[in-house]
Amino acid sequence: MSTPAPAPVFEPALWYSVVARDDNEACANNGQEFTVNPCYSNGGIVVIECGLCGQHMTLVSAALLDPQPEFS
């Protein structure tokens, strides 16, 4: 049995490209992975919910965006 990969660690107030997976067996999106780019790490915490079932998704990976987006 393989050990699950550790959840990504986020620094506060930065932008990332995040891959999230829906693991809710009752949802039509079960097993599908979605890329959220850009994704803001508010306070170092990132939560992504499925648009169909509203459950929190598993964060598979994250990459810090470089350069960071600029918004005005």
C-alpha cells in the first residue's frame, strides 16, 4: 500500500497554480482533477470546493506562480 503524498504547503498572500481532485464518491466529478490558476493563498490556507457537490477537494499539487500576478 502506498503512502499518500503530503498536502502542498502554502506561503501566505501569494498566488499559485493548484491541482485539486474530487474524492466524493457520490459526486459526478469523483476522481476528476481540476487546475485552479491563479489561486490565492489567503493566510497560507487554500480550500477548493467542488462546484457540483460543494465538498472540499483534495489538493494534489501546487506551484508558486513566478512572476506573481499583479492586480489593481
